[in-house]
Amino acid sequence: MAVQSNYAKYKNFVDGTILHGQNGFGQNLNDDLERAIADEIDGILNGLVGNGVIGSSSWLVIAGSGLSVTVTPGVGVIVGQVVRSSGTLSVPALPANTANVLIYVEATSGWIPGFAAWPGIVGFSTTTVTSGQMLIATVATDGSAVIAVTDGRRLLTPIGSLNDQAASRARSAAAGVM
């Protein structure tokens, strides 16, 4: 049963071992517990929705000056982790004369309790995006500038909208209309 396996994960929090540990141990109880619970939820989230951005303005890639792009702040889900960046990010020094430069976001270490998310950074590749990275755009460059930006983001549908869509499909099926 899932509750028993989850209990084993959080047993030290529940039985007080961390609360009553030696000095310096368990000092960040709330942060540790929040991270553990968030990881559990993130795993479920990944199975439900997969990778994607939350909000149409999240991690929008815009051509910058010269061989660079600017990425708007954003939030999304990458391999089941909620990832967030709060400031505008820059990807400088893109390769010149390249048709397919892949711009991606990935989570970094350093859980941010106030954000309830992992911090996100951006980068680029000319070959592939790995499983821990999420493609947000493909850009093309000439000798001195970014000449095209193709949006590669996958927008996640809010759960409320998924519920509405499911209810609509059920009503259609009941009425014999599909």
C-alpha cells in the first residue's frame, strides 16, 4: 500500500528522530520535510503531465543582441520537478552560422523553499537535449546574429481544464456524440 511505503520514507520525521537528533542534525526540519514531500508530489506530477511550461509567458525565448538570446522568467515541470526562474536569463555566445541551436531549461541543485521549486538555468546544445533538460526553442544564427527563433515549449494544461475536458467527453459519450 502506498501509505506504508511513504511512511517508511518519512519515518524519521514522524517518530521524532530528526527533531531530537544531535546538535546540528535536523536543524532544517521544515526545509527537509518540504523537499521530501515536494519530491513525492513531483514524481506523481511527472506521471500525470510530463515536461512542460506553466503559463504562456514562461521561458519565452527572444533574440538578443548579436549571437545571444534572452529568456523570460518562468515555471514548469522537468522530469517531475517543479522548476522556476525568477529573473530574465541570457544565453550568450551562441555558435555562428548554425541552423539548429537547441535552447533548453534544466533544474539545478539548491532547493528553494520559498519558491517550493528547484532553480532553473538555461543553456544550449547543437546536438541533443538530454532527459534532464527541456527544449524551449530552436534558433538559427548567421555570422553575427540570431536570425530565427522557433518556439519549442510545450504548454501544460491546468488540471481544471483537464477535468472540464474529461467531463465534456463523458457528456458527449453519454449523448452518443464523439
